[in-house]
Amino acid sequence: MIEKIAGYFVDRSFLVNLISGFVCIAGLLVFFNMKRDLVPPFEYQKIDIEISAPGASPEEVEEFIAFPIEETLKGLPGVEKMTSNSRNGSLALTLYFKASFDRMSEMVEHVKSQIDSLRPRLPEAVRYTNVKRSRRDQVFFTWLAFQNFDEENVEHRKHIRRFSKTMGKIDGIVLVDPEIRPRDLYIEFDAAKLEKYDVSLDQARSFLAQVFQMKPIGQLSKDESTLNFEIKKIQRTPKGLEKLPLAGNRIGSVVTLGDVAQVSYKLTAKANIFHYNGDESVGVLLLKDRSSDSIDLKEIFEKKLVVFNKTLPEPLSVGAVSDGPQFIIKQLDVLRNNAMFGIAFVFLLLIIFLNWRSAIMTLAGLPIAYLGTMLILSYLGIDIDLISIIGLILVLGILVDDAIIVSERYVENLSSGMTPRDSAIQSVRALIVPVTGTVLTTIVAFLPILIIKSEMAIVLRAIPIVIIAALLFSWIESFFILPNHLAHFAKKARQSRIESSFAKIQRGYRRLLASTLRFRYLALIVIGGVFALSIYIAKEKLKHDFKLRVSSQRVAIYPILKKSESLDFTYEKIKALEEFALSLPKSQVSVVTTWVGEIWKDGRRYHGNRFAKINLYIPESASSPSKVKKQLVQLLTERLKTFKTDEFQEVTIVEQRQGDKEEKKDLVSIRVQGDESSEFEQIESEIEKAALKTMGISKYVKDPDAYQETWRFQPNTHALVQYKIDLKSFRRQLKHLF
């Protein structure tokens, strides 16, 4: 049966070449139309609930918002756990579902309806509620720096708005987010003037709230025409608002907003300083959608950026800090370079041990296997991304194994005197069963990732699909296409000199195999020992760290002062370090960014005048980023010996990757849950003592936001009644002060 099938394909060159051509042409067409992106568009098995309640303390959020929602959502099907995080003015609640739960869309709608039904019981302060399934709708594209930007300069702000508008029009860009302070209208009331004109703060606030609310009137339809009615909007400028009447009396005198308050544009308080290559700048984050091709979008964006930079006045300019698409380009380069090296190496070996015709026919199966895989990926909706490229790189080394074995047996059959046709058929008959077994073994090894339901399996889904598809196409090519090509193109046996060299290798292998079989129990012990040793090394010595790290590598310096009176004071103290970083060769450091006021460190967000961070980005062109990072750490360590003073609490150096988010690196987070009766401070003290005694723990870092100081106002209810002040008005008056 096997011989008949093999003979059928060996004798029909037109059919074999037609199949090969179809797979290659269709695969190429599909490949050039496949989307290239950083990460696959997967959805998490969890639902995020975000609720905003401005002005509420963490305790109030927990008691009046989190607890009722948690009680309402208890017992939902498929939920493994529920977590909530109550902070100043907001609640973040997450429902984690089992990986096997397949009714997520239905459950999102159910959770929405449950919270909507609960809305009357929630405080009036709740302004915003959002329920959604956690997913990657927006993907990191690039992070830019607007150099020499002055937030106080109105013209500069116009340029950054123009930039946002220009780049936001590019198909695929869904968010352009300049990290600038908002310039808002501020109304500062004068208490003495309010008393003079007999206008209460609550009265003024209520009137202003009505002015800024949308109050539609309606429509009037007659025949084929429709007439809309609306109230003319008040001019929302300082001068326009100052003319706004607040109160009046019977004799016609009117109190305007300008009589009791000052209206002006102001920036919010400065929370941080950002420098790009030594120039004061603001960051601009760009996100893309999931459907656009990252590399094509990068080309369009870079052309637009060049044109835009030419329109900016001196000294403004826009430069890239971190480039997302460049990462996928590098991975594709790795795949291409590995493939070219592997093809050249295998081709050389096949020429040495077989002949050049057999070598060409053997390597011809590589594009068939890869392009056939592209057809499967396209059919299943899998694009070229970080995960699928990992699969393509993994399978690269084993794709030609089957073809090499078949070619070697074919040449051996030719050398024994068989005709090319018989040599091809007998090669298939002898090898199809054992080779199929090895292919199935590899497939079985990767099948659990497809079968087991887990978040990790969802993320890694493309890897087994790529490997299984590539192996199947390689198997088809090796036993139904390659034999035909060998029989019609490689009709000569290998030369005697090469055959003699290969025979020596065969004899050596036979002697080694005979010795292994003779001392088989010893061989089993040695193999078992090597296997056990490899498990130990993998478990104890190798880092278990799977992250979709996407972006530039860097070295970070954390200079933290003991105290600081302002952001500018801190910057002056660390300026010498920034200048040293800028003086380093461009071959080691491409970009230097400096942050003062807000940083990530030890898995926590620290904010305050005394905190700073300097990032030194490794060039994308660096052939060995790890080596460059070690050189930088050594240079910086030497520099810090002369830099540290008593003013600094600490100055540390850390090797990182952009997007690494240090809270996940070499960090164990401990979460303690309990009710109001729990003594959290005492529990934390005991945990700290135990942690510092544990081997391998170098530092215990407390959460700076774990405990917050709270002022509690105890209303005098008798006085409130005496002065005819209701509790709601009293609370609103207090809220105005903060």
C-alpha cells in the first residue's frame, strides 16, 4: 500500500509540482497580507469594574461602594476569586473566571445589569461606572518626547494639540496622549465679598453647575421640516464668566460672578519634571488598534513625524524614546538570519555527505513547510506577532530533519545499485513509519498547550499551532514531494571519496551503539542521571520568567534624597549624574531620560519632591545589549563613588527593560486581607521580621499608600438644626475646601 502511494507521486511530476507551486504561491500571498504586531489579540478570563466617586476616602469607597457590590456579585458561576482595590475617589474590582468558562460575553452583560440594579443604593457621589472584559483593544505603538516644551507657553500648547490632531488622523492610531498638565478655568471666591453681597458658596456652586449642564429644550416638527430649540451657551472664558449674574433683588441690582470671585486660566500643580537628552520635555504616548499592521503603520508615522518636525519653530522637536514596532522588526530579523545561517550550514553538510543535487532538493522543502504553515495560520486567524515568531524560530531547526533522513536513505539506495525510481519508493517504504512516529511524538508534546484551559495556554496558543502545522507540511513534503524531485533530479550516487569518509562515521557510530547495548544498564543510569541533573538545573538554576517584554533595554539610576523642598531642588542635585550619562558614547547610550517627582521602584509608585530616576537606553543597533548594560553599570558604579553625599538616602543602579515594570521583577508581593477588626500594622510588623530572616530576601518594602491619615469631622447635629443647615449642605460646604 505504501509503495503504491509512493510510486503514484514519484511517477506524476506535474501533480507534485502543481501542489508545490500552489502551496508556495498561496503561502506568499497570505504572508504578505498577514498583519504584523507585537502581541496577539487575546482576551483575559476576567471582568474589570471601575467606579469613580470623587472626594471619597478609601474607607468610604470600601464601606459604601465595594462591600455592596461584592455582596451582590457573590456566587456568580465560573468565578474563581474576586479582588477589590479601594483608593481615594475610585474603586477597581476584578472578577477572575475559570479558564474553562465559555460564557464571558453573557457574564459581562449580567454583571452590568447587577450593578445597574444596585445603583439606587450607591452614594450620589458615584459619577462613573465601567464594566468590561479585560482585553487588549489598544496596543503600545511608541512613546515620544516633545523637547524644549514649556507648559506655560500658549504657542507650545497649540503645537502639541496640532501634533495630537495630525497623528490621530492616521488610520490605526487610536490614542495620542500628551502628558501635559491641563490648563483649566479656576474660580476663586472671596469669602468677604460673598458675605458682603449675601451670596453663599453653596448657592454660587449650584448656579454654576446649572450653567454648565446640558439642558435641551426640544424639537418642533411640521410637514417635512424639523426645528430644534436650545439655550444659547454662555461664553466660557474668564471675561465671559465674570459677567455671569449670580443673584439680584427687586430694585434691579445684580451680583455677577466677577463681583465675588476671580476667574482665570491656571495649570494644575506640577507633579513631576521630565527631561529628554537634557532638555525639559513632555512625553507623548501613542497606542494603536489591534487590526493595523505595526510595521506599515511605523513607516507612515515616521514620514508624518519628519514633516511635522520641519514645521516646528526652534527649539521645539519631537524624538522617539521607545519604539514598539522596532521590536517585532528585530524578531523578524532574528528569524531571517537564523534561517539563512541554518540553510547555508545544512546545504554545506549535505553537499559534503550527499551531493549538491540532493542538497538542493532537500532544502526546497523548507519554503514549502513554512509557506504551508502561513496558510494554516491565516485560516485560524493568527498573525505574525511575538508568539507566532517564537514558534517559527523553535521549529526552524527540526523542519529539514525528515527531508535529510529521506535524502540520505535515497542516496544510499542509489549507491547499492537501485534505480532512482526504486530508490525513492524504497526510501519512503522504509522510513515513513519511524519518521511518522517521531513527528507524532513532537506533536503530542505540544498538544497540552492547546488542550489545557488556562490563561497561559491562551497566550501561547500560536506556538503549538505553528509547530504542528510546520511539522505536518514537512512530513507531507518529505514523503510525497521530495521523492519525486530526487528521482528526477538527483540520479547520481555520492562520490567514492565522500562515501569513504561517511562510512568511517557510520562504523564509529555502530561501535558506539554496540557498546551502549552491551552495557545497557550502565547507559540507563547515565541517561537517568543526566535527565535528573537537567531537571535540577532547570528548576533551581535557571530563571523562570515569562514576560511579553516589548521595548528598549536600559539601565536605570535611582537617586533619592533624604529631603527636598521642590522638584527643581532635586533636579539640581542630580544634574551632574544626568550630564555624565549624556557624555557617554552614542554606541552605548542612545537616549537619556530623567524623571523627578514620580517613579516606579521596588514594585511601588513613589511620588514626592525627593524621588528621581535617570534612564539610559541602549541603542537598538547594539549587537550585544547585555554586554553594553554591564559596561554601563561598571562605569556608573565608578562615577557614583565620587557622587554620593549625605544629602542622598540612596543611589542605586538597576538593569531593566522598558515596559518591564519593576514590580514584577525579583519581587514577591504579600497581600493581607481582613475585616475592620484586623490589626494590620501588627501583622505587617510580624511579616517584616519573618521576611528579613528568610534566605534570599535582601529588602522589605512597605506600601507607601497602605495607610493614610484621615481627618474625621463630627457634625454637631443640634447646631446644624439651630442654624437650619442640613447635613447634605454641610458636607458639600466641607467638600469645597478640599
